[in-house]
Amino acid sequence: MRDFSGRVAVVTGGASGIGRALGARFAAEGMRVVLADVEKSALDMTVADLRREGGAVTGISTDVSKQESVCALADEVYATHGAVHVLCNNAGIGTDETRSRIWDSPANDWTWAFRVNVWGVLHGIKAFVPRMLAGGEEGHIVNTSSANGGLYPLPTTPIYATTKAAVTTITEVLHHQLRMARSKIRASVLFPGPHIVATNIFDAARNRPADLPSERTGTPPPTLDDVRRMAEQAGMEFSVTQPKEVADYTVEALQQDRFWILPRGGRTDEAVRARIESILDRSAPPPLGM
Ligand SMILES: NC(=O)c1ccc[n+]([C@@H]2O[C@H](COP(=O)([O-])OP(=O)(O)OC[C@H]3O[C@@H](n4cnc5c(N)ncnc54)[C@H](O)[C@@H]3O)[C@@H](O)[C@H]2O)c1
């Protein structure tokens, strides 16, 4: 998609981090932007900030883990704007699993992560794609995965990595099916990075649903600063990526119609290559760091 001006973008998880940066960038491109988020106060603040900067931005409270909530979002967007051209299924959470092994990981954590990270993406596709196809216009679906799981799983985060592997596969299948349907809608998978992106994801528990309480006790989950300290103590280089950089290369990828929205840098290419080699060699997956 080359022409963004006047078109409509919907971004889930739009109140914070990468979603907020995507919304800001789409607004700067002249799009009408709808941010959807479960965190009402943060959503209101983000919408007010982006409007102050001149963006045509609105917010709709949405819980992507609930099909009826995402359908209501689609109804409202179509009633107001009549079309959607870019849909970013971006809302996502991470659970506190750095000390977790699969065999003792809590069921509530798996359920919560699948509801938001996987069902959230599916609900978005099911609520919007049929209407986008019926509209007959050019459009693009961007699903936010993660290099962690979406390309190779880090052993420290089994739940998160598994959900993001699902997001990559869902998007790849969606891409093929849209092509087979000869539609004007494209699909892409976004891997934010190349380093940890400085967002509020380390505080994702703020939006944990009451019906899935944490079964963990003891020390609280690590913050971004904790991760920085751990990396430095392990003698590893630690860098962060800013959300704006992710939004910038996402827009560039949409303009160039790229499926894999994958930044260069960091250790990603090396890790992907090593994993593919191990598959072709029929050998064990290569060890991966934190
Ligand atoms: N930060 C990183 O380093 C990184 C790396 C790879 C992938 N990602 C992915 O990027 C996406 C955005 O995360 P972020 O890093 O900007 O974190 P963030 O916490 O800053 O933003 C996530 C947003 O999603 C919202 N959200 C959570 N549950 C929701 C629900 N049920 N319904 C609607 N909205 C909900 C939150 O309120 C928040 O505004 C996620 O899918 C995440 O997995 C992040």
C-alpha cells in the first residue's frame, strides 16, 4: 500500500508502546486512526496526546480476548468510517515466566496468554477481514508476533514464545489464503526489535483478568531495568529499540508490500540461520541465550 492519506487504520493495543507508536505514525501519514485498548485511562490519554499533535485519532475500549468486544469494535469503526484499510492486531501480553519450566508452568498463565496473544489476533481477523474483502478496496493486516517464538523460541519464556509461534503461522496461512482468493488485501507479520523494545510490556500484569489470577508467589516479575542488569552481569551487550523505530520500519514495509516485517541487526539473522540449518541437518536446535 503506497497511499495512506485519508484511509482508515485500526490498531489494537494502541494505548501504549508499539501500538501507540503505530497510531502516531499512521496519523502523521494522514490516516484516520482508531486505537483499541482494554486500558481505558491510558487509551484516553494517548488519544488526547495524538490529537494535540494534529492526528485524526479516536479510541474505542476493546478487550481483544473477547470475540463480542472485537465485533463491537468492527461495528463501530464501519459505522463511523465505512472502511478499514490497515488493521494491526497488535495487543499482546507477557506473563512472568522467566523462572518457569513447561512442566510446572501455571495453567492460568497459558490461558491468559492464548486468549490475548492468539485469540486476540484471530478475533481481529474474523471480525474485520470479511468486511474488508466485501469492501473490495486495497488493505493490509499486520499481526504482531515476536522473534521470540515467531522465529525461534527462547527457553526462558515457553508460554509467550508458543503464542508468538502461533501468530507467525496464522499470518503465513492468512497470506496464502488471501492470495488464493485473489483479494486486494495483504497480510504481514511484524517482529518488533531488533532489541527489546522500550514499552510497558514488562508491566503487562496490570491488565490481567480477574478470572485468571496469578498462581505465582514470591518475587515480582522482572522489569526492563532488571533485564538490563541481568544482561550486564552476564557480560552481554544490552540495547533497546524505541517504539517509533518499529512504527517507521512497519510503514516502510507496508509501502514495499513486504510479508516479513523484520528489522536488520541484533542476533536475529544469525539465530534464524542456525535454526534453519539445524532443521536441514536433522540435528538438535542450537542453544539460545536469554
Ligand atoms: N516490547 C517488546 O520488546 C516486544 C518484542 C516483540 C513483540 N512485542 C509485541 O508487541 C505488541 C505490543 O506490546 P508492547 O511491547 O507495545 O507492550 P505494551 O504493554 O506497552 O502495550 C500493549 C498494549 O496492549 C494492551 N492490551 C493488553 N491486553 C489487552 C486486551 N485483552 N485487549 C486489548 N488490549 C490489550 C495494553 O493495555 C497495552 O496498551 C505485543 O503483541 C507484544 O507481544 C513486543
